[in-house]
Amino acid sequence: MDKLIEQVAGLLLVAAIVAIVARRLRMPYATGLVVTGIALAASPFAPRVAMTRELIFTILLPPLIFEAALFLPWRLLRREVLLVLVMATAGLALAAAVTGLGLHWFANWPLIAAAAFGVLISATDPVSVIAMFREVGVKGRLRVLVEAESLFNDGTAAVLFALILAAYHGGQPTPLQALSEFVFTTVGSVICGALVALPLTFLSARSADHLVDITFTSVAAYASFLLAEHFHASGILATLTAGLIVAQRGASGMIAAKGREAVEAFWEVVAFFANSLVFLLIGMHEAEQNLLSVGTDIAIAIVLVTVGRALTIYPLSAMFRTSRWRIPVAHQHVLFWGGLRGALALGLALGLPEEFPFRERIVSVAFAVVTFSLIVQGLTIAPLLARLELLREASVHPRKTGP
């Protein structure tokens, strides 16, 4: 235990230094962490922290999901909820189908392995883009769409992935059975999140102690996740639900202003710690992957993931072009290129059973695609925003925030 604490403390020290350097270089923080992690892996003094499904799912993902949900502008989210749900459900399914079928046809992957990879890699995790938005002060509808679509498609991916694993263990479900299971899992996850969050926010509203508020939200983040996982539902979707409920209660004034400020400050720090560990570990473990043996698969997967993301954004956006949910073309470009991959994809890949077909190949290709998106897309999203003149308004009143 002492050794683990030393290693985590060392990684957080490195992360703090990277944060300073990344700000000076105007580099996305997550990209800097991944590059640093790759460099650290070559050092004999680098901490060796095993990257397991339990570490990502049980320890690091709940606070990341909860914090992102907590900071979503509730008023703006309500106006965009239909558009976000279409993107996060039909859009993710379309992207997963393009990627999975493409790997099956062009790389000769078994259909079950291709389907699992298609689902896990199609969930976006644009943490570095969100951090950059916060740095330069980008607000409003574009930021809500990027953050909300990412959060909701994480939940969809987790549910679909569970269905694929169930099909692998128990045979071939009919389309009706799969749809019923999807609805049951989704509703069950939302119920689990609500069952945990509602009583805790009720109690928090009757407390004037900000430390109690922080404690209740911490319990809500982890308890909702663990309760849903216990009942074989989606912990991610449950934690997302809990975070949205807490955010709504805070916005409606049920949590005192002092408590709300303390809760938000606490979760900013927790998310900083979790993001730091996730992206450093991604870089360190990317360097350990045997990528040469699957180089062709990686190239095919990157192309398919990019095409799948494009087919998610542009055709679905066209469906809303005559409605009040119309998305400007410039915003569509940002949604497309800002759809980075991250911790969820790796957590799902690492959680595959040892005997699952192509498991090691899935893990290696997932690490490569995630690293590509964080470095290549992460470094080019700011120039894209500038080219599209989406930073003009933000640059008038820039604000400083943590990474």
C-alpha cells in the first residue's frame, strides 16, 4: 500500500508539472499527459501502476462522469436534450456498426470481436477539448452539445457492450429480446441513479454544512455506480443520472450557494486527479503495447472510426436542419473532429473475458486509436476552432481555469 501511495503521488506531481508546461505551450492538457506517459514508460524509475478494468471503472470513471454531469448547464441541456439523445443513441449505434462491420470485412475479425470493438471505441471522451473550451472561455450551445453528447453516448456504449457480452455468453438473442434488454438495462440504470441521488439531495437541502454536501455527493457518485453494477445495469448511466439530479437540485436552489460552490470546487480537484492518472497511464501503457504486429488493423480502425464519427454527425445534423435544433456547419465540424476517445474505451476493452476472441488485439488497437485521437485530434482542435472563428467571441473575455 505504501508503494502504491508513493507511485500515485509521483504521478500527480508529474501531472501538475505537465499542467504548467501545457498551459505555456498552449497544448491540450490531456495530450501533454499522454505524451509524457509514453516518455515515462522508457524510464527505469517510472512508477508501475497496473491499468486494470477495476482501476478505470470502479475508481476513476465514476468521479469523471459525475463531475462532467455536475457542470452541465441544466437550462441549456433541457433545450438540447432531444438532439443529444439522437446523437448519443442512433449516432453511436451507426458509428459502431460502421467500425464493426468494416473490421469484419476488411481485417477479417470475427463478428463478435468486431462488434465489441465497434461499440467500445465509438463512445467519445473529449476531456481535452472540454478543458481547452474552459481555458479560452468557450460557452453556450457548442460546449453543451460536445459535453452532453459525450456523456450520454458513454452510457449508451456501456449498455450495448453489456448486451454484446451477454450474447457472447448466452447465445444469439432476437432483435426484440435485444431491444427489451436494452430498455430494461437503461431504465434500471436511471432508477439506480435516482434512488441514490434523490434521498441524498433531500438530506443535503436540510444541511447548512458544505462538508456534508461534499460527502453526500461523493456517496452519490460511487454508490449509484456500484448499485447499478450490482444489478447488472450500467454504472456509468447510473452515475450520470445521479450527477444530473444533483446539478438540477443545485441549480434550483435546493443546495445552499456556499455548499454548491464548495461542491463544485471539490469535484474540480477530484476530476483533475482522475484525469491526470487516466491520461498518464494511457501513455505509459501505450508504450508497452505490441503495435507492430497489428499495424494494419490499427490503420484500418482509425479510418473506420473517423468515417463512423462523420456519419454520426453530418447526416444526423441534416435531419434537424429545418428545426429549432439546427446545428451550424462550423459546430458540426467541431463535434466531428472533437470526438476524442479515452478512458471508457480502454476500461471496456480491458474488461473483456480472457477467452474472448481477439481480446489482446482489441486491447492493443483500442490503445492505439485512443492515443491517435488524443495526440493528433487533440493538437489540432484549437487551430480548427480558430479557423472556424469560434474563438473570436471567447478571446474578448478569456478566463483562467484549471486544466
